[in-house]
Amino acid sequence: MLLVFPLVTDVAQPAAFMRVCHSADEHRTAVQQAVVDLVVAEGFESEQVETVERNAFYEKMKGPA
């Protein structure tokens, strides 16, 4: 359950994780897969979890300027 961090429903991809450097986009570590599984358990599709390149991930996590 995502009680502490509920996901919004008005965006295409309400969750994201950092892509492992030098790996295929579809590669997921066990922890990343566990996050995807939690999101799916909340009624979302696995495609709604965005895979983000490392530097882009850091920028995304900074939030709006």
C-alpha cells in the first residue's frame, strides 16, 4: 500500500525510478521491480512507472525551479 506517498492520477506516469547506467531501458533491479509491483497493486499499469536516465532523474527530483 502507498499510504505515505499516494500517487496522483492526473499524470501519465506518476512514479519513476533511475535507470541503471549502461543497461537496457527495460532492465529492472529487484528493488525497482518491487516498486513497480507496489504501483501495479494500487491499480496502475506497469507502463505508468517511468524509467529515467541518471542525470535526468536528478533534475526531475529537484522539482520545479
